[in-house]
Amino acid sequence: MRTFLILTRREYATYFASLTGYVIVSAVLFLLGFSFTDILDRLNHQDPIDLPVTEVFYQTWYFWYVLLLAAPLITMRSFALEKATGTFETLMTTPVSDLQVVLAKFTSALLFFFTAWLPLLGCILVVRHYSSDQSAFGGGIIASTYLGILLVGALYMSMGIFASALTRSQIIAAMVSFALGMAIFLFSARYVYGIEQAPWVTHWLGNVSMVDHMKEFVRGTVDTRYVMFYLSGTVFFLFLTLKAVESRRWK
């Protein structure tokens, strides 16, 4: 456990040791701030609506922009940079296991992703302070929203480090990660927009639709089926990442 924590702290610190980490955080802050300003402007010019502010935010495209664009940028350097610079072999010759390295890189990426989303909580609390309707800012709703963000982020981080473990190029890693994430998102969009399809396809897409999953999370509903979906998907891609790292022994 001590080795894992040391590796995680090392990997997490690398995000703040380069300009890339600050650019990612700044971009996420800009999108969150712009989206929240846009939401408040729309609410001020509309009749009162009986929806949590988290659900109003989710209904915009900004949420998906942050998820689809930030995940590849956060994870692209996980393994690819170390392979390109030659430090990967040095790391793997130290007394650490492949699993510890994979889990440390995944955990640090997820922590950084979650850190970038923390300012959203500040925006919600500020609006709650000046709002006359406290029911739209319930603690349970905020907690379930962040749980949804964390679960979706875990899946996308696992896909990202898997893509990074396959190549030495950060650009290729980002492109593969973006393609995987976009594919899952398009499945959700195909289901939501009601494109004509076979009944069994509609049923299957409904079960894997991130759009539907997040719709429940931002309403304050935590469905264990959705939780297991993201946890199993995350474990699956972490397993593939571990096998990709272990494949160096076969070469």
C-alpha cells in the first residue's frame, strides 16, 4: 500500500509540474464558468422551473465537452511519455509490480480529473447562498451528481491509460482515447434522439446510455445497475491496460 501511495503521489504531482496540467485545469474552469453563467442567464429570462440546477447544467453540451476533451489530454502522457523518454523501463525495473503502476497512474489521473471539477461545487454553493429556493441545491443531489461525474470519469480515465499503454506517441494515445470515448457517447446519442432501430438494439443502448445514466444521477437517484456498469467497465479497461504493460515481457 505504501508503494502504491508513493507512486500515486508522484504521478499526481507530475500534472502540476508541467504547463499541460494548468492548461487542462484552465480550460475546464473556463467551460464550467461559461456554462454556469449561461445557465443563470437563461434561468433569469425564463419562468421558474422545477428542476435541480445540476440537471439544468447537465442538459447543456458543456458537460460532455469537458468529459470528451479533458479525458484524452489527462491520460495521454500516462505511459506514452515514459516510453518515449525511456523512463518506463527504469520504472518497471524498480521493486514495484505492474498492477501497482497501472493502479497508481489510473488513481492519479482520476484524482486530477476530479480536482478539475471541484470548482463546480463552488459555483453551486454561491448560487445556493443567494437563492430563495434551497430545494434545487440539496446536498443529496449534489453528492449524487459528483458520484456520477466520478464514475463516468473513472471509465474514461481507464480507457485513456489503456490507449496510452499501447503507444509511445501522446498524440496517438489521445486520438485513440477520444475515439473510444466518442464511440460510447454516440451510442448514447443514437438512443436519446430516437433513431429508428431494432427493438433489441434500443433496449441494449438504453442500458449503456451515459446520457440516461447521468440524467438519474443529477436528479439525486443512484441506481446500483449504473454504478456496476461503470465499475465493471473501468475494471475491464484496467485489466486490458495491465495486459498491455505485461506484454513488454513477450517482446
